[in-house]
Amino acid sequence: MWPQSSPPDGAEEALRAARPPGRRAAFARLTSRCAARVPPPASRREMTRADGAVTPARGRPHASDQSSPRQALVYRRRLFKRLSGPPVTGVVLVCGHPGSGKSTLLRTWVEAEELGDRVAWVSVERGERDGQHFWLALIEALARTVGGDRLVEPLSPAPSFRGRAVVERLLAELDALEDPILLIIDNLHQLDSADALECLELLLERLPPKLRVVLATRVEPRLGLHRLRVAGGLTEIRRADLAFSADETRDLLEAAGLTLSDAAAESLHHRTEGWAAGVRLAVIALAEHPDPERFVAEFCGSERTVAGYLMAEVLEQQPPEVRDLLLRTSLLERVSGPLADFLTGGSRSEQILQSLEDANAFIISVDTGRTWFRYCHLFAELLQFELRRTAPTIISSLHRAAARWFEQRGYVVEAIRHAQAAGDWPHASRLLAEHTFDLILDGRLATMRVLLAAFPADTHATDPVLAIASAAGAISDGLFEDGHVYIGQALRLATTVPAKRRRRFDLLLASLRLWLASSQGDMEAVLEGRRSLEAALTAPTPGELARDKDLHATALMHLGTAELWLSRLDDSRCHLERALALARRIRRPYLQIGCLGRLGIASLLSGSRLSVVIELADEAVTTAEAHGWGDDPVLCAAFVARAAALVWMGRFEEAERSLARRQCTLPADGEPGLAFALDYGRGLLRLGQGRVEDAMAAFTAAERTQRLLAGEHALSEELRSRLVQTHARLGDTVAARAALAGVAPRFRDRTAIRVAEAAIFLAEGSPDAAVDVLAPAFQRPEEPNRLGWARIQAQLYEAVARKRLGDSRAAEAAFDRALELAGPGRIILPFVLPLARELLNDHVRHRTAHPELLAPVLDVLARSSPPPRGQAERLPDELSPAERRVLTYLPSDLTAGEIASELYLSANTVRTHLRHIYAKLDAHTRSQAVARARERGLLVPR
């Protein structure tokens, strides 16, 4: 490592000593005479790389600039015709080996045809394995190209990649295109993600009518292009097509201001075999050669031999400052002026890089302001070979310096790669561990696996922070046993962590232990992990919060989730609210959604108003849809909370739609606590619908999940009570007694368990025993942190028992108390269950108390007629919150554009919502949609 103002010790001397004597030409003369250059940005639009950088779409040089030699261009008209020819939509494949001129061809074609403002350009990052990373860049490029129309909505990164849903949404958006656009995917051979390629194949198969896609690659892509080829929708430009013709070689020489005899020009073309990189290198080398004719006659051989010979010629012509910059920065995937200054000790690197690009010296800018550049791959390889030959001792120092520079500016993946290339394993492992949660939240798991695999095998067993990163990767992949092994290694090596890094290490370790325990449903380990994480989170400094914001937000969410399933509801809500506030501050919407859903469940169990629970769930759904995650399982907690609240309110059809959402299908290795809550909620819904056998099946599934947990779930008590009651409802009192016998003695005095025992006595015809078992429940204060259903149901069972004993006055009083308890929360469910129904007629006939609650109860009963078993009604798709907002304007006479103005949306977005509304309501006209919405209660009656 060395100061920013100077290169590594001995680096300058090593390079100077290795530089062979030769011709020295002024760099300005070289840059003013090179040919086939790609000019500086002249267009409003930009191109996006898969690493998030952007590069301008080029425009044709202004006519007044054509006289400048460095503005000279060779337009390859024969290839341009094929790129622009019919079909005007479809797919173009440009496939050729390194140096065949694929990127240059496409850039000059964009210029020549003046396509710049309708081009979305994506250059795939080298070795890209994260499919989501690639697709985010592609969608960002398309969104930028369509511009102010806001037709293509950008997506945000998430831990999981829902590729097919992403492409389906994109296709729906692009179907509304009015003007054609061009998508160019450069370096496609670098995309090493099966998911991303599968999604790309889907896009190409269903290509919108206004979209043309160009694929530039070194090798045949792993895509089903044969179907397009057979259908005539594929244009192919191969290696033989990319080779310069003899006329194009002469045009290139002429554009560069070089004069060769016809024989020499023909010889140059023959010796390079039209290889674009060879021709371009020859032109640069010829620019200052004293005897061009002799130069052409001197080199021959394979492409690699020609390239090496020409590279030596080109490098010899550079001034020392330029040559040093090229060699020292050749190790970088991308380079900027400040970074090059840092590696060379210079001060004008950005100007040099821009001049090199102007000279078309195998350098391409990758952002709008021309501040970041990359070398063409062949050029970079040859420079690296020269660096290894001439100054091998400085390579490690260059990598260390690059790692330090990237780390200071937040480019974590590049910093880790350079630290690994330098063999600085402690630095690389520390960076990877500290940014583990950032990478996971950004959907960079595949990249993380590659980074982990690059460490020496023995490092994992001796480096505690690398063990931390390995544990995170294993847990994310569902490899829980491996996670335990790595966490064990981290615990054993914890004492070797330096004191200044120990606090962060403890926080990482505690968060991972709790995450692993929660993922496996090990409630005892969850309890232990909760204590460790609470201690690690104690009073973080502002600096720690700023540096580890993702870690703190994730840790707080894990802590709140653990406390939720441990039934520590007050603590859970506190930590989830802190996590939510931090997630909003650091703009991590994915964490917001997870917190909102779990807050909904915690609020439900705490006895909060049901409307509050629904508001939290709806906010989670709205946030997810705004970021393109409408189909992500992260919404499962929100839909479970929403469905449970709706069930308690007697809105069974809406609850059915919530639980039927695809997001409520958890993966096999999903969160067991949430899976338990999902099955329990489904059982409650079936009870409300009168489908008692289906309810038993759902409760039994929850019981199976309970057995997988190594401790008590927050809903365990409620589940036991429901199982006993449902057995009794089915007339199987033997099974009910057996289920009751399995209740631990410490729970036997709980109200929910007394209610369950009362259900058995009532089913057995012993109402007096039911009264006796319920009596203690009314003699103690209400149990905290519960919805209160057990107390309501205790009063209802008391009323039923009193009625069967002939005490109608006491029965009516108990029923009134149940209504009074349920009134504030508008709780309907207990009153529509079978035992309560026999009380309703008497109460309605003799009393008018609590009419505000009785009316909806009677309405639910009037509408509830369960379909035959196995023939459940198919429910229509639920409208999203965004679609509901548009729906409220349909009864008006506002146009789509006027609705868009009211909602601050684009007209195209509103039209997309309208299409979805019509499809989901099975309507073909606006008036039909309004009528169907009113029938379903989505709009108020006329």
C-alpha cells in the first residue's frame, strides 16, 4: 500500500527498466490520427452495464466535425444493412471471437442510423452469476430509454430472484410501447446464470412487437434460438461476417490518413485475415512507423502472435506516463481517472483515458460523463501479459492498492476481488463478513459463493470472520447443518478477533445464530440467541449504525421475529418497529415488508384493532408492488396477518383470497414459525366457513409443524384448544380427550384450555361440568397480550351451558357479555360458530342490545352456505392496493389520463391497471367492471 500521490516502492523503476528502447512519438499525434473511433457522447440516452454503471448511446458526429482526423469513422454498410434489415423486430445474434469488433460494430451502427435515443444498452459484467443483478440492469436501461413515459417501472434488489414474474411484468409493460426501441446486450457470454438465461429465453420467445434485441457474444448462447431461426425471426452475424473485407481495410487506412500501396494494403488484409483487432492495432502502430511498407511485411502468424507483435509496437510509441497508466491499470475490470491517479501517482489520468478513447485505443467509456472506462478484453489481456513480463513484483501491490481504493468508495465486490488477487486473505475475509447482509439483501448470493470459493481451503478453519461469511451463505442456501459447522468454527475462534472489531463480530455472530435457530424452528436456541443478540445490539454508536446499517436493521428484524414466535409480543413489536424505522431510513424496502407483515401478526396477537392489522398488511403489499415484488414470498407474513384479521371480522371470502395468493406458499425450508401461523389461520377460516373436516386437516398440519419446533410457538396454546374443540365438534370426544391429555400441566389453567375442556363436556351432554370448568376463567384478570377470543368464547360456552340447564336469564347475560367483549374490536368469528348459533335467535327475539355487532353477524350467517366438500368455489384474483385505488375512480367520468393525474401516475400505468382490473373482475367494459366490483363489495352500492 502506498500514499495516493505516489506509486508503490520500486514500481516506477521496475517499469522504466523493463521498457525496451524504441521510437517515441507524441501521444497527441497518435490520438489525432487513429481510425474507426467511437466518438464522445452526443445523445440524451444512456446505456447501462450489468454492474450498474451507465454508458452513453452514441450519436452521429455533427457535420462540422467531419474534417477532424480523429473523428473519422468507418461505417460497415454491408453489416449495417443486415442489422437494420427485416424483420424490423426480432432478434439479432452477433457472435464472434475476441477482437472481432462486435461492440465497435454495434456502436458505429447506432451512430450511423441515429438510433441513440431509442437504444437500451446492457454490457454484462465479467463472470456475472447473479441473475437478478443482470435483470435489474436490463430493466433500468429499458426504463431510461422509454424515459418520461414511465412505461417500464424500475425494480429494486431483493434476496430472492423471482425471474419469471419479473419478465411477465416487463412483457406486459413493453406490450404498450408505441414507438420501437432497441435492446443491445453486449458480452452475453459473461452471463453465467441459468435462471437469468431462462428468463431471457422467455423474453425472446414472447418478444413485444415494438422491441428488437441484439445479442453480442463470443460463443453460441445457451438459448433456444433454433425456434426463432426456423420461424425467420433471427438475424445472424458470425465470425466470417465480422472479418474486414479488403475494401473495408483500405477505408480504415484512408480514414486514418495512412497511405499504403495497393500491394501493402492487400498484404495487411491477408496477414490479419480481416481480424478487426489486428487491423486496428496495425493502424495505430502504422501511424508513427517510419517505413509503413516494411512494417506490413514484418509480421505474420496467428492472431495471438500478430496481436503480441502489434501491441509491442503500440506500447513502444506511448509516452512513459501513458504506458505506465496502461500497464498498471490493466488489472482492473474498470478504471476511472482518480483510481488511475491512485495507482500511478499521476494527476491527469482522466484526461489521458478520455484521449485514449477518442483515439479508439481499445478503451470504452462506461458512463455518461466519461469518467469510468474499460479496456477491450484482448487489449487488457495483452497489457497484463506485458506487466507480468516486465514488472511482476508490483502486481500484488497494485491489487492491494485497488482493494483499498474500492473499499473506501463502497465498491465492496471489487475490493474483495482485488484483495483476493493480492493474496491478502485477512482483508478479503473481513470485507466479505462485514458486508454479508448487504450482499444477501442485494441478491448477490451467487457472487458471494464465488468469492467464498476463491479463498484457500484451509482459511475457513482458521479465520473466524470468514467462518461468519460462510455461515451466512450456507443459511441463505438452506444448508443448515453447514451453517452450524461454520458458526461453531466462529465461536471457537472468537478470541482471536482483534478488540476493535470484536463488537461487530459479536453482532454478526449473534444475528446469524438467531437466524439459523429461527429458520429451523429451534425455540430453545432462539431463546438463547435472543439474549446474545440483545446484548450485541445494546447502545450502538452513531458511527456503528451508519457503517453497519443493513446489519442492524436485519438483526433487529430477526430479534423481533424470534420474540414473536416466543410470544414475547411487547418486545417483538418494539424491535420490529425499530427495525422498520431503520429500514425506511436506509431505504431497504424488502426489510420494511418483512417487518410490516410480522408487526401485523404481533399486533393481532396483542389485541390491537383489526383495522390496524389490515393497514399494516396493506402497506406491505403496496410497498412490494411498488418495487416489483408482488409475487415474492416475503409477503406471506402480511397475507397471513391480513387473512387472520379478516377471519375474525367474518369477511371469509376476502380472507380466502389472501390465503390463496401464491405468496402464501412457503418453500420447504421456509420459516417454520410462519408456516405454523399459516396453517393455523387456514384452519380458523375453514371453521368460519363451516368446513369442519377441512379445519381439522389444517390444524393437524399446524400440529405437525409444531413437532418440528424445539419449543413452544406463540400460537401453540390456541392450536391445542382448537384441536380439542374441533374433535368435539366432529363428535369424536375420545380424540378430543386424548388431545386435551397432551396439554402440559402449566397450561391447564389457561382460559383457552378451559374453553376446550368445556367443549368436550358440552359434546358429551354435561353442561353443568362445562359451567364448573369455565368458572375460574371469569374470576381472574384478563390474560395479557392476547386477542381475547378465548374470553369471548368462554362467555359463549357459558351461555350455551346455562341455556341447556334451563337458565335462560343467565344464558342471555353471558351472551351479552360476549357481545360487549367483541364489540370494540368488531370480532365476528366466535358468533358464527355452531354452538353460538343456537343463542342468536333467542337473543334477537328478546333483546336489542349491541345491534351494531349483531347485524354483521346475522349477515355473515345469511351468506354462509359452504360448498360441498372438495367443490370449493373458485375465487377470483384479488385486486392489488394500486388497482383498488384506480378502481375507486371508475364510477366517475374521468378519462385514464385524468385518473393518472389524480394519482400522480403515468397514463400507461393506469391503462395497465385497468387491464388487470377487467381481467380479475371478468369484465369487458368499464360499466361492467363497476357492476362486478359492487357485487363483490369492492365499491359501495349505487
